[in-house]
Amino acid sequence: MNQRIQQLLQQISVLELELQTELHQRETKLFYRITGKHVEFDEAVAKVHRQSKTGIIRWVLGSRPRDFLVAPFIYGLILPLALLDICISVYQAICFPIYGIAKARRADYVVMDRWQLGYLNLMERFHCAYCEYANGLVAYATEIAARTEQYWCPIKHAHKVLGTHARYERFLTYGEAEQYHARLAVFRAALRERVAK
């Protein structure tokens, strides 16, 4: 990879991290504090949350019939998602130590904290929990797949791909054969360095 491109990607990574940190600090200053896994709102904010809550009966009566009709299809995915969760976790637990690849921490991706929002009723909390789990699990599985791809085949596609993972932009250009095996060793070593940290 061109050294200038590498420098730009590094700068982008640093700026993304700074932006995420700054946005998170601003949000927590304005709205809440995190104590362990518990999120605490100022009493004035918590009061507004309680007053904004829609009762379950009013919520059900305000729902559209199509919401109830499609619910079995939406929530029917819980079994495949749970199976994916088990399979990807077992895969990582067995394969990553063998190759010296740092494991992705599930808790960094599957974050379940929306149940603490006082303005959500029971059904809204249930919906949020489902979405938190599904999206967190997909992100967790994507990271495990990304680390696997970095180890075995860190090569970009010839065609444009939407929704690539964070590691993809640093991969080798399609068809760039020069010193492929030596560069593959560098990609693998980067995964091992994370294990040692």
C-alpha cells in the first residue's frame, strides 16, 4: 500500500477516535453518568423521562395492525441469531488461540443498556433489547470475520463493496502481487500484537 495512503488512513483513524470520544463526553455531560454498567440521569432529566412514558395500553391501541402481523417474522429471527451467537463464539474460542489472533470481546459489541431509559414502556424496552442484541451480534460477528479475513486473505475486491468492515481499507489492493506473502505476515503479526497487549 502506498505510504501516503497509509498515513491518511492512520490520520482518519485517529480523527474518528477523537470524534467518538468528544461526542461521548458531550453526551454524558449533558444527560447522564455511567457508574459501572448502570446509567444515571440527573433527577430533572429522569422526571422528564417518566412523564414522557407512554402507557402500555395506550401504546398497544396506538399501534398499527401491520405491526402485529409482521412481529412473528421480525422476532422469528431470534433463533438464527442465537445460533449465530453460539457458533461464532465457539469458532473464535477454538480457532483464534491456535493462530494467535486476539479475541473480539463480545461485551464491546453487544451492549444492552436501553432498558434503563425511563421514557420507554415494557414493549418499547423489549423492542430495543432485540435491536441491541441483533445489531451488536452482527457487529461482533463482523469483527470476528474481519480478523479472520485479515489473517487469511487481506485483499480488497476488484468490485466496489458496500458496508465493508473497519479493517478493509488497510487491505492489499486487488491484484497487487508484489511481496504478497511477506506482507501477509505483517497483517498476521498485527493480529498477534493485540494478543500480547
